[in-house]
Amino acid sequence: MQTTFIGTGIMGVRQAANVLAGGFALTAYSRSPEKADPLVAKGARRAASIAEACRDADAIITMVSAPPDVEEVYFGKGGVLESAKSGALLIDMTTSSPKLAERIHAAAQARGLRALDAPVTGGEQGAAEGTLTIMVGGDKADFDAAQPLLAKMGKTIVHFGAAGQGQRAKLVNQVIVAQNVLAAIEGLFFSRKAGLDGELMLATLQTGTADSKALRIQAAKAFRGDFTAGFYPKHLVKDITLAMEEADALGIDLRGLKTVRARWLELLYKFPEAKSIQDLARLYM
């Protein structure tokens, strides 16, 4: 299967490397050409444009930053929908708008193409190790056809139903992540101010109902002063904003998320250079 990967940032370059290592012929395209260099060094072909990247591809995977980027990549002049050959399988793995995913699916069908929305969770490590959780929306037959590719990038691959449902599932994940990380960081830094033994507190929390990955990973890193770049907070703010918009459309008041979003926005205002989720702890230091 001739495969194209569009978007080779922190996540995409690692996902694409696993596709390439899995035996798929790969063409890579990035707006910043140097970001595709690691893939080219491993045998991928570099494309100079989206149109060139899509021309002969059986499957086209996109992993970009936000809905406006997805819109441009798919609907722009020389974009995926205009350039993909008939029957090509389109897989958008960006965390994006459910309604945009539905539009892409409808436009793809009208052009004889197949489209899936397949956002992921698992972070940079999961992308590197090929152990991402992938949440998919779209036709079941297309989901089945995509399995060989998705299996190179993820360990848990779940079909949630029609187009847009993969994006909705990912937004549910982000609603919980945003609040869990804040709660874990607030708790640990409260313990520090209270004069408690932080490592003892952390170990104790891991034995009870307060335990979570947010506590064990992001909060623990922050508590130990590890602010290594990873998932940018600005992307989380984008995700929870999408979640709030979708919740409003569904008529559900996510009151807790609205409060938490204000704290994440405060982080971006005070520390615009923040490059990791655990940077949220800077508000408590």
C-alpha cells in the first residue's frame, strides 16, 4: 500500500517512522521540509507539495495542528480532496472538530474517496513506540481497510461509529485529561506548601483512589522539576475549547471544564513559552 504522511511534527514524524518500519512505501510532506528529514534518511520519499504527495497514494494520513490546518490541507487548492486518486483512503489523525470530520467524510464520498477521523492519545512516547490509542470515526468497511496501517501506530484501536465520532471520543479524553492534570498538580504542590514529604505523599497517593496517570507522569515530573518539552499546553487548550463547543451544541454544561480552561489560559498568558503539560505547575511555584 503506497502511503503518504502529511504533517511530520513531534507526533507525526514518529508515527510515520513506524509506518515506514512496518514495510509500507512512504511519501512524506511537511510545510517545514526539514521536519521530514528523519523519514527521508530512513527511506521515505519527500514530496514538494500536498498534490505531489497525494497523487499516487493508496492511503493518505494527516497529522497537523488544528482545525484551520486540517481545513487547508483537505479543502485548499491542491489539497487532499482535490489531489487524491479515486478510492484512496484518507485518515485524519489530528485532534480536530467533529463537524469538520463530517464535512471531510461527505466531500470524500462525493469524490469517490474514503475518509476516517482517527485522533490519538498516548503522547510522544506512545507515538515513538507504536502504542497509541486510536479513536476512529467513519464507515466500518473503511475502518477495517485501515487496520494494517493503524496497527503500526497504535495498540488500542477502537471504532466509535460514524464520521465525527472518533473526534468526539478524543474530546471526551481531553475533558478528563485537562482536569486530572490540574487536580494532580494542585494536590502535590499543596502538599509541598503544607510541609509534607513530597515523595512520600506521591507514593501514598498511588495506593489509593487519587491515583492516575496524570499523577504518576505529569504531576510527578513537575514536582521533581522536569519540564522537558512534550505536548504543548496550547494544543490542550485548543482541544478543550473544541470540547466546550461540542458540549454547547449537545446542550450539556461542562462547568468543571470551563473552570479548568481558565487556569490553562492563565498558564499561556503568564508563560507563553510553555512546552509541556506539566508546565501548569509553574502557577503554583
